[in-house]
Amino acid sequence: MDPPATDGPDGSSLKPVSSLLAKFENLNKGGADPSPTAAALAPRAVSPGPKPDKLRDATALGLKEPPAIPKSRPQPKEKPASSSLQIPSSSYGSNTVSPSSPNRPHLPPPLSPKPTRPPSLMVESPASPPKKAGDVPVGERPCFIHTDSIVKTSPVAGNKPFKIPSRPHTPNLDPKRSPRLPVSQPPSPPPPRRSAELRREREGRATPPPINRAEKPTMVSRSSYIADTAQVLDLKSRFEDKGRSAFSSPPSSNSSLEDGDVPPMLPTRPRPALEANGPGRSLTIPVGFDPPPVHHTVLNKRREREEGITAVRGPITPQYTGEQRPALPARPASMIAEPGPRAGASATMAPPRPPRPGINTAVQDLPLGKRAVSTPTSQMPPPPARPLGRSLTVDRGTRVTSDFRAAPPQNSAAEARMTDQNLAGSRNEAAAQATAYPDTSNMNRSKPYITKGVHEISTKYDSRIFDICGELVCTSGSLTRVWSFLDGELLMSLAMSEGMKGTAVAFKPGSDVNEEGKRIWIGTNFGELMEADIATQSIVESRPSAHSRHEIIKIYRHFNELWTLDELGTLNVWSPGEDGAPTLAAAPHQSFRVPKGHTFSLVVGDELWHATGREIRVFLPTPDGQVQFQVLLRPLVQDSAGEVTAGTLLPSDPDRIMFGHSDGKVSMYSKKDYSCVGVVSLSSYKINTIQGVAGYLWAGYNTGKISVYDMSQTPWMVKKDWVAHDNPVLKIIADRSSFYTLDRCQVISLGADNVLRAWDGLLTEDRLDSDMKEQERSYCDFEKIKALVMTWNAGASTPSSLRSSDSAFIQNLLQNSDSPDILVFGFQELVDLEDKTATAKRFLKPKKKEGSDQERMSHQYRDWRDFLMRSLDDYMAGDLYQLLHTAPLVGLFTCIFVKADLRDRISNLSSAEVKRGMGGYHGNKGAIIVRFMVDDSSLCFINCHLAAGQSQANNRHNDVAAILDSTLLPPERDPQIRMDSYVGGGDGTMVMDHELCVLNGDLNYRIDTMSRDTVVMAVKQGNLSKLLERDQLLVARRRNPGFRLRAFTELPIAFAPTYKYDVGTDNYDSSEKKRSPAWCDRLLYRGRDRIQQLDYRRHEVRVSDHRPVSGRFRFHIKRVRPKDRAMAWMECQQRWEDVREKAAMEAKLYYLTHIIGYDAATSQQLVRDRASRRDHRSPSRHRA
């Protein structure tokens, strides 16, 4: 043939295309003319013209930008005039012309998607049928040769640059956005597609606008298509034996990809381990049938949703399809899949274990240099984080969680409703439990110091983070330092460079349990990770760009893996290397993205519970990325609780996970079904840190206190509360390795005072003391004695001012008291506190000039003392009483009488004054504390006068706290007496240290939110319950967990308010102020089961604006038998050793299995071997 006949309009050669076209067209039409012209002119009865026209519209004419020019592409030649073909630039010029017939007439433009008649001339593009039956001809239409490959070689995005979509977890592989790969990396051939599917896709595409082709060739060169087709055929032949392409559907599926384009190759993503009949997940569908193609409207909506996903806040649920419309192809088809590290590897394989004795468990199935990331961070910077999204990795496992489960589409709404109902039910239950504050009546205040080694280390620098491993503790900040808690020696000190500080620190897992605690990982505010060796005090490894200069805020340990989290939410998983320990020499094995705004997080089993504000999300990081990363569809939120600030696990209850909140509440979740099992209010202060230790919950507060709660009772009980630091408690860590390494249970706390303190996690002294208290019946003799306590705000009255109608008050009180053994009279305002001149003189006069005032005040006190002594002699005939003690304080007066036969059994008598007026400098408000011992029981009586005023409830609360927390009484030095006679680990210096306490006085608590007239009317009607609901003291007991009088008990009030009356009448205040009636005068007691109040009543005395209140009590007094106590102490210690041994075994096994990662059998063998070595070194350890 002549040279012009062999070239196309642009001068490119068409021989290979012509021969291929003739060859494959003859396959379907036997006996037809083998020439390409005959094949092209053959009539076609079924396949209409416009459909293949639209297919070739996007490829042959290239109305959009043609594909990239390969290096081997020939330059366009000058076209001869005889072979030129003028194609209109309008949208209908989409019909291609066979290269063997350059002089064919133009084709008419299509008038509609389905024209009435086919065009007079139709030329097929060069294509070949696949070897499989995937591309079936329709009617007499011939099979095309890799039609999809022709479509894919021409990008339809034009000059639009490639960019990472807004979804940070899944690359958007829309065919309109996928770039064409260079020639050096040819795309893999896709699976065959049906002609109907291609036709639907082409019909759904919008017609491109006209393109100015003034400076372009009239027809695109065909040589590029020839070269691309050859590359595709070559790739197909190479991939035939593998069963499927890296970009194709799963092996069991005959369907093609959802989109036509070949997505960009991400070789770092592992292959999904999908099974045809295996359990699915919410983002996959069964693959035993061919899914129909996706409608263009669905594609557009999906693309719009993915582009705007970053603007959506909150969880994103999978989109399901039902029976009414065709099912969508599997979502993982849009992700790149590579062969996994090992065929048939289970996605729920056991966590990595360190090398065990005689067992080689080195991790060999994870390539160290390969990463499977949730976002393509290896090629370009990661996209911005989203608040919450779907899985950030490809779902390759069979694990089904409670919310992400592969349920049928029609069940998804029911599941969502069920989840909402569960959440609503849990919230209602949580709200009901939130009002039950812990019981503080049996609280212990002694500090549980560790018995061996040092219990305090001062860091002397601004330390805010630390980690503990056995005897070693590491703090970081501007300095990273390591100490030994055995002797307090500084073992390592590393200074950071200028501007750099350590923001996260963790001890590196060792290759086995004996290698633990030798190196540490340090995360900095510049995103750098460093590995330091303690022995050499040097940095042995570092990775400056571990987190792209973003501050590392957490380092977690998961068996022998380490996870690092930065402030932007990037989570890196560092898996163990060949030696069984993680290393910084290689890149992290996996990277994930979690929401920003981290407030707290912890590792629970294989999961990461991550809190941002009040929302808690659950993730499942893995080194191979073969499971769903996000476990729950929705975050866990408790409306009644504040932001999450702390959290912990309970080794004694593995299914319970506890979180502390900024409003002092603790929420509890189930590990199995992620449901909230309750919310408890612990305090009104923010919870900075919590830890589960030996069945108890430890909590640290801004007040510097640490409280220990017993959760086995309802409501919870405060077992211990002490001042651990002078400043807020920043962190508490329970060292899970201490029992295995040091044979003790230690808890380390760090305060804002830069001091580390070690505490006994088992609370040995408390448990021994509690056990001895329970056994008191076996070594103590008990006796019941009676007591009478009276409180009265006398209003500056004197005994002589009692009128004839009031003179019988004391007589009736004593004669109806049933001959008590102890009588306590507490008066308030024996002097006129309303006289401001006298008050100012008492406060401002120097001591040397206070003689006259003191003499006058003492005279008033003496008058009442003498009056009471005469009354006892007159009205208590047959009983001889002695004055035990009197104590005055600016209007307060306490007078105590005891029977003569009891006086010799009383010892250790002392008293103290607590001034609360004028900021603690004046005694017009305050308390008198008197304590003494009867036999071996300690008694304490408190006479109070608190701040006055309807709105001064908080000041009254503060007065009570100051009185109860004062340490003005002399301490008891004998530890045995302290254990026998005092409670709560006290030494007798505080009120709450005594076994039996009675508090009386004018507490001044009022009735809130009610007018005076309403209160008076309710009193006249006898509706006292309505008023008691508003009583400030009772309200504080119910609602304020920090109210100190919650540790006391008060009998139900059955009498009218005792304040405020018009003096001399039974009428409530009718003065100008018209104060509202209230129960200001109260009696409260504390003493476990050793004290009972027999009655609680008021007395009618009109000489004051207050009415007196009295109560009769019965005290149980004990006397210790020394020999029996010694035997009980030995038995108590033996029982404790048994309990401790059991707790030690459980703690060691928990450490080896849940922290190190050994199996149960290996852990038990290690514990036995270590115990035998210890016994061999110390043969006399268990000798009596």
C-alpha cells in the first residue's frame, strides 16, 4: 500500500490496529470479508450507533485532554490533504472513523440518547474480547478489545491536578480524579465488564463543553493507543496466573471495580483477607454474585458526601442499600490492596508476646520496612483530621463488634434504635446513681507510707509526667531523670536542648521480662522520639520526624508494642522487631488518625479508648491494619457528667472501665458491650487522676488529697482520705510490676509541688486495723453508759433571768434524763454578741487591759456553772456528780459533769478552741472541743456556733470543715493505744479520730427558697416535712459530697423550728427584719454502732429567741484484755499474710499476662521459678 494509505490523518501508523481489528472481528462473523473495511461496513441489527458512539466519545476523539505522551510516542507528521478528516468541535462529533477508511463521510450527530435509527456508517475502535466470559456481546455487536483499558488511558479530569480528597482515612479513587500512571509503571488491567455496564456509565456522563481545537491536530494520534493497548495486554498476561489483579475485585467475585479508572498505586497498603462465605462487616457485601453498576446519581452524591465530609461533625454511619434498589459494590473496592504478610493469617491473632523460655516467638510475619497507613502519608502530607469518621484502615478481618457488625441493611435502623435505647437507659440509670455520694463515716486519714525504701523523692524541677517500672521511676520535662525508689539514688539525668522538653515518657518493653526497665522512650514537643539507655545515660536511638514536629502527648504500652500519639491525632504503632522489642531504627508499622482535642486515653486489651471532651471513642490499632480501626459507630457520652479527665482499669473486675470527669463524677462502662453501667459522684472537685488498685479506686484531686473508695458497697464507702501533696495531685500510677520485681504493691503519685511519693497499694495498716476492729468482741469487754447532751443559745441571759414559767426547765430536763452517767451542757451567746462596742473592746484591747472584761465574762460563766451544780444536787438526789471540765470562748460555754464512780475511769482529758469569727481571729464564732477517754474508748464533744445569715451556708460549711480538720489536741504516741482507742488511723489530734463524737450547737442552718409567711403557715399546720426538704443542712448532706457533717448522724426532727422567737413569747420574729423560722439548734453524733440516740426534743424556754434542744444517748464503752488482744493480733497478722500472698500471686500473673504478654502457663512457671530462687537465697525467710 502507498505510504499515505498506511498513515492516519496525523501521520501515525495504523497497521497494528487494523490487523488486530480484522482479526477479532472475524471471530464473531464467520465467512465475512477479512478486510477491516468489510468488517466495519457490515450491517448491525441490534447494537445501535449512539451507544458505542458515546463509549468512543470519551476515548477516541479525546474531547478532554489526551493521555500523557509516552517517551516512545512518534511526533505527529504533516497530514496530506487527501486524508484529512474535518471533525466538528461540537459535542456531537464523537464518532470515530476507521483508520483503514480515511475518506468516509461524516457521521450525523445523535439527536437523543436513543435515536430512531442507527447511523449509516459505524466504525468500531480497536479492542479485543477478554479470555473470560466477562464481556458478553449484545446481539450481533462484536466484543471489544479491553474497552476499559481504552477508557482508562485517557484521563477525563483534564488539567485538574491530583489532590488528596478531604476524607483523611480513605483515598478517593473516583475515575474522574485518578491520574494516569507514567509509562514506566503501566496500570494493571481491570476485570472484564459487561457492555450494558459500560453503556450505563457512558450515558450517565455529562457532555463536555466545546473545546477550541484551533492549534491542535484534527484527530488524536492512534499510536499512543496502540502502545497502551500493548502494555495492557502484556500486563494481563503477567497477572493471569495470579487469579486477580491488585486492583480487581475479590477472587470469588466476577464483578469489576466500582469505578472505571485504575486508582493510584499505594504499594504500602496490605491486602484485604476477604472470604466469599465468611462473616462480613458493615462496609462489605457478599461477593458471590455480580453487583450491578453504580448509577451516576449515586456516584455524584457519594462524591459530594466525601468532599464535604470534613465539615460534618460526629460519627459517620455506613450507607446501606435494601432490596428495593441494586446493591452497591463493596466499599473496600476503592482501596488499594496488596498481598498480606502471610497467607491465611488471622485478623484476630493473639497479641505479640516476647520470647519465652525455650520458645521462639519472634515476630516474623510483619515486614519491618512496610507500613499500612490510614492516610497516604508516605507520598504527601496527611490531610486534615476529622472529628470522627469511619474506619481509617481497610477492614480485613472477621471481628464483629457490637455496633460495627455485618448485619443486613434492613436491620441497621433497628440496631441504631436499639443502641439509642440502651444509651437512654444507661443515662437514666446513671442519673439515678449520680446522687448517691460515697459514705465518709468510716474514713481513714492515716498516710499509707511504703514500709521499705524511700517514700518521697523531690524532682526539684517542673515535672508533670512520669512512668514507673519496679524500683525505677522516670520523670521528664526540661530534664529527663531516673531515680531508684529503693535508696533514692539518681541513676540518669539528661538535659533537653533549648526550647525542647519531654512531653511523654514510657519504659521500653524488653525482649523478655528480665530486660524490663533498662531503656525509656521520650516524646518531645517537637515530635521527636528518643530512646535512652539508663545504664550509660545516653541517647541510643532517635527519630526526629516521628510525628512531623507535632507535640507527642502520649506513649502507650501494648504488650511489647509502643503506640505514640501527637496533638493532631496521629497514632503510630511501633511493633517489635526481631529481638522482640520495638525500635526507632525503622518507621512505625502502622499509622492511624484519631480526633484532635485529646483529654484522656488508655489502652484496654487490644483497644484504645480515646476521650475528647465528654465523648469517648473506641479504636482498634493493629500493626498490620487488617481489622476495622474504629470499633463503635457513635461515641460514648454521658450527659450528666463533665469532660473526661482520667480513667483506669480494675484488675479485680476486668469487664469494668472507669473514667473520671471534671465535675467530680466517675462513669463506668462495660468492656463487653460498651454500655454505661453507672455514674457516681465522688466529689465537687475535679478528678485529676484515678487508678484501680487491689479492688479499690484511688482518686487524686486539686486539693492535694488522695481518696480511696470501696466500690463493693452501695453507696460507695470512702476507705481512706489523706493530704498527699501540698499542691494538686497530677498523676497516680499503680505499678503493676512491683509485686513481681519488688514483692510489694506500690502506688506512685506526682504532685504540682514536684514531689514523687510512694504509697502502699495494699493499705496494709488499714486492713490490719479493720480486722482488729472486727475482732474486738474476742478481746474486749463492753459496758453501756448513758449520756445527756443539751444545747441552747441563751441570748446573753443569766440564771436569775429565768422567769417563773422557765424555772422548771432545768428541773424537768434533769428529772427526765434517766440518771445519765455523763451530762454535757453547751451554751452559745452567754454574752451579748449584738453589743458591738463590747465586742470591739474584747477584740482590740491589748491583753493586759482585758482583765475587767475577762473577769466579767468569767463571772457569767461561773453563774451558770454554779446554777447547774445546785440543780444537780437538788433534782438528782441519790446520784453524786462531779464537775469534769468547763471551757469558755467568747459566748461559748461547755460544762461537763460525770458520776463520781465514773470519774476514776476517765483519762487523757484535754480541750481546744477553734476561732472562726473575723477570719479566724475572733471567738464570737467557732467551737470548743473537749475529749477524754473512758476505759479504752475515746469520746469527743464539740460545742459550735457557726456563721449566721440566710445566705451564709457556704461559710457555715467552711466553719464545720475547719473545726473538724483542726489538729489542736495532743497526739497519742503509743501505736497500740492508737489502734485500740482511736479510729480512722488517727492519733487523737482531730475530732474524727475519736470513737464516739457528739456535736451540738447553734449551727445557724436555715430553710431555703421559702418566704417567712410560708414557713410560719407550714409550722402552724404541722407540715414539717415540707420545711425539712429545704433545710440547708439536710440538703447539703444529700447533694454536697464534700460536706463534712455527712459523716455524722441526726435523728429525724419532729419538733417545730427553734429559731427565731420574740423574746418572752411563743411568736416567731415579728421585728422589722422578720427572720424566717429555722432549725438552728441541732444535735449530731458519730460512732458507728457504738452509740445510739434515744430521744431528740426541744424545750419551751421563752427567755431567749432560741429554744433549747436536748438528746439522750447510750454509749458502748470497751475495756481491752491485753493477753487476748495479743493472741488476736497474731491471728490477724497470719490472716493478712494469707490474703497478701493471694493478692501477690494475682498481681504477678496479671503483670505477666496483661502487661508483658505471656500466656497463663508460662506466667505461672515464671512465678514459681522466681519464688524458688528467692527461697534459695533466703532459706530463713519463712521461719517463725
